[in-house]
Amino acid sequence: MADLSVLNVKLHGREIGTLTLLEGDRSIFAFNEAYIGNPNRPTLSLNFKDRFGGLITDIPPTRTRVTPFFANLLPEGQMREYLAERAGVNPRREFHLLWVLGQDLPGALLVEPADREKLPPLQGDDEKDRAGRRKPPLRFSLAGVQLKFSAVMEARHLTIPVKGVGGDWIVKLPSTKFENVPENEYAMMSLAREIGIDIPEIKLIPVKDIERLPEGIGDIGETAYAIRRFDRTEQGPVHIEDFAQIFGVYPDEKYKRASYKNIAEVIWAETGEAGVSEFVRRLVFNTLIGNADMHLKNWSLMYPDGRTAALTPGYDFVSTIGYIDDDRMALNYARTKRFDEFSKDELTYLAAKAKLPSKLVMDTAIDTVERFHEAWRMLKPELRLPKKAVEAIEEQIQRVPLASGLP
């Protein structure tokens, strides 16, 4: 048998387990005995807890892909292709991607080679010539499809670190498919803050002012969107996980296998009334702006004390209906995805099925609608949105029964 390649998995700087590459391009994750035996162990993921709160340690191996928790730490689409090409690895080989990108992952995780050995060989006939790559790899990973980089604020300018490691801001570059996405996201996040949703610090910045952008990347538009990372603090990284990780769903299934009701059940169990109120506010808000892309990876929990869950600040709020004519959300509310069926009755049903406090849910929803109408009326002229986007949101407000007080 060939020598095994092993990645150490560290949480808050301490080893908690290993990812091992087996024969046949299989990999397996295992917790170490110290983590298993620690009654005060920090939380890695709710997905590794059983219904009694105990740690699940029997984790089956996977082929080509790593287990869903780790797969959701990796980028998707264009960003994945870009980082894999720079590193000279096949984008489908997730163990190898983690090997390259594991120095700066979302949350408080670090993945590094156990013996600092060189990257293990790819298996199969699609191996790439790493020696022929022309650019050094970037060592960070941010989940999602959009081109984005971790950056550091230096003298009022955002700078991409040489290896991509260590940033406390995320810079999202303009879309190659849709116009004004950075402006759209900035406007929707600003509007969300106005109605009381917890939003990190955000900025719109000229692409030309971003230092050390990789060659050729800055040619796709003029304005970028930047958001301060809520998983990075002066005291150190804060661990986070998204709901695809919590539900054990691979990124390409982020529109399946769960509903907003399912998300609400977890938030209620883990965070109580404060989390439920914030959840409802965000759900109503994103319905009113027509964000049809609120999938599982756009909801996350964080563990500020290492163990106890809280809802993270909001992120990825974009009015998508101005780009794609869509009449439904990414996931089911409870019985339906349709915007024109998001009514008091549907929200009451969701609350009942998720066993949420009904009065809290409805009071929060009504308050959110009232705040939204006022904020939209006041801020609409200042939001730098194209006329088409404004008209789409105006039509959306009329479409949603909850927005007009209908049952």
C-alpha cells in the first residue's frame, strides 16, 4: 500500500482530527482522541452532533470529494477554477484543493499537511503538470461562486496579501454576467441595516484602488463591493458554519434537501428568541427585495465562545429579480416557494411546524414590513440602483401578500 497523505485539522489552533487520502482517491475524516474525550470541546459543526448532543465519530469515507462539512469550505464555479489553475491541481480533487487552500479557511479552521510534505500526486489520467504553472498559488478559500478575495485594510486601501492569507475583509469583484452587482449588494445591505438587521461594515470601492489584485482580474469592471469579515476579530478568528454544513449537504445541493422552516427549527433550538426574530426579519426582507438566491449557504451560525451558537450578521443580500425574472425563493418557506404566496397564513404555518413562538414571528414580520416601507421610501433615491432594479422591487412589493397586509 502506498504511503498515506494526511492533513491535520485544527480548530482554534488545536488539532482535533485528520483528513486522510486513501487508495482509490477516497478520503476520510476522523476526530482525534483528545477532542473526543474533551467534555468542553469547541463546536466544529452541529452536523457532527447526534440528537442527544453527543459527538458523531463514525464518519464514512468519500470518493474524490471530501465529506460535506469540508467541501463547503471550498469555492465553487469560476473562483474554484481560478484558484485550482493557479495551484496546478484538478478542481474536482477536493482533498488536494484543501491541501493548497487550507491555510486560511472560513471560521477558526486550519488544514495543513501532517508532515509538511509536498502535495500528494493526483490519481487518474487527468493529472496536471504542476511544474508548468506560471503563478504561485493563493492559499485562502472563500465559499461561493463569485470572484472574491480576502484583503487587508492598509492606509484606507484594501490590499490582497501576497499569498491571499490573513485578510479581515472580503472583496467581491464585479460580475461578468450581470451589471452593477456590487452596487446592488451594497444598496440592499444598506437598506437591511436601516430596518434593523445586523449587518457588518461594508464599502463600495474602485477596483483600481485594490492593491495586488492578480494580473488580469481587475479588467472586468470599475467598482467592487467589500465587507468586513465577521469571522475575524482582534481576539482571533471566530468559528462559523453555514447551513449546508449543518445539514450535511454538498454545495451543489444548496437549493435542495431543506427549507426555511428547517433552518428556523435549528435557529430556534440553538439561539432562542433573539435568533428567531433576526431570522424572520431577514426572511421577510429578502422576500420583499426579491432575493431569489437565499440558499443554504447564505445562512450561517457562529460560535463566539467556541461552543454556543448565534446567528451570524447578514450577508449576500442581492435583489436578483432585476437580473432574472423569477417568482419564487431558492427554498420552500414551508409549503411553497412562491413570492405571491408568502402571506400571513404561510408564515403562521411555518411557525407552527417549526414550533416557533407564533406571536414573536408575526410581530417581527409586521414590524419588518412597516420598517421596510418607510426605509424604501426614504432611501430609494440614494441607493444608486438602476431604474430597472427599482421597478422590479416596486413590483415585488405589490406581489407579496404580506407586504400589503393580506392574510
